[in-house]
Amino acid sequence: MLSRRDKYNYYLDIAQTVAERSTCIRRKFGSIIVKNDEIIATGYNGAPRGRKNCIDLGECMREKLGVPRGERYEMCRSVHAEANAIISAPRRDMIGSTIYLVCIDPDTDEIVAGTSSCAMCKRLIINAGINKVVIRDDAEACRVLYVEDWVNDDESLSGQYGY
């Protein structure tokens, strides 16, 4: 008997394909926003339109300086995948939606487990009206995070950053 892919992994597979467009040397992220089983927008991480991408420059400033993940994003050339998806969709379509996120290591093409949105992307997700974040940890497993928890547990008050 044929089995059918569950919805979370179906949408995460699509987000993983979107990540293949990433132009980041350090991490390839792909995201999609879904509401009522309809894809509203997609996004991957890369330099703003018209600027050179890290893959074109052959270097990542954060990697060159040994900046740990989750820190010093002002040094990053990329617009994050979540931000690119959000700016591609009207807010009215995002209210009550789910964003799916996948991170790939460009050196190994392996899924990066334990990843999450950065502090700035969390704020964008909150203001966009997105309700849920689904993050892939391996080919089958994922985590489901509720945006309301980010609102109630405001990490900016604790001084804890990164992911």
C-alpha cells in the first residue's frame, strides 16, 4: 500500500527545495508561508536585490571573523529566508498562517538540526501575524513552535540571544 506524505513534511520538503536557491556560504535557509493549505510566499537567504551575494564574493564576513551562530547579524549580507517570505506577502494573508523553515549546511548538504529564527526574524514573524513555526530537524522530524510563546517569553528582556 502506498503511503502519503504528512502535511508538515510535505511543506518542509518544499521549503527545503526553496533553500537550494540560497546564496549564503554559511547556511542555506528556505521558508514558505502557508495558510489554509495554500502557499502564500517563499523565501531564501541571500543578499538584497542588486548587491553581490556571498557565493559571488567567495567569502562570508561573519565566517571570516569567526562570529558564532546567532550573533552579529548586522555583519551579514543576507536578507533572511523568513524576512524574504514575509516581505513577499500581504499581512492580511499571513494572519493565522504557518511558516515552515529548513536549514541546510552548504558544505555537506545535510539538514541542520536545532536551528531557529534569529531574534529579528522572530519579531518580523510576530508582527506579520503568523501563528506557528515548523522547523525541520531531519528528513522526518520537525519541531512546532507557537509564536504566542515568543510573545509571552520575550527573550529580549533576558539578554539571551542566538538559538
